[in-house]
Amino acid sequence: MPFVSVKVIEGVFDEARKREIVEQVTEAMVRVEGEAMRPVTWVVVEEVRSGDWGMGGRTLTTQDVLALAGSAPVG
């Protein structure tokens, strides 16, 4: 059973976008492993609290991620 964990910073993706992540990651796994894996592929989207994520030795906030993406909240 494939288990995929996707971590995102809170407040960047709305519920619809997180559902899309689950659907698209599942599709990617099915392309690799075959259709029989669809019903047993687990995808978990975990939100990490703003400021609890680091990149390049620096903590990131929701606003930092939105600025990197050059947009308002995705969704």
C-alpha cells in the first residue's frame, strides 16, 4: 500500500486545493504502480504551522510562501 505524506504550510492551500493534491498524487502513484493500487493508495496532506518550517536556515511563514508564489492564498 503506497503511503504519501505531503506537508504544506498552513493557510496556503484551501480545502479544494488540498483535495486536488490528494487526487493528483493518487493519479501519479497509479501511473507508476498500476490501477490496482488506486484503492489502497493513502495520501495525507499535513499542514505545518506558520513559522515552524525552515528552508535555507531560515524559518518561513505563510506570508513568506505566498510572497514566493507571487500570489494571494491558493484556491
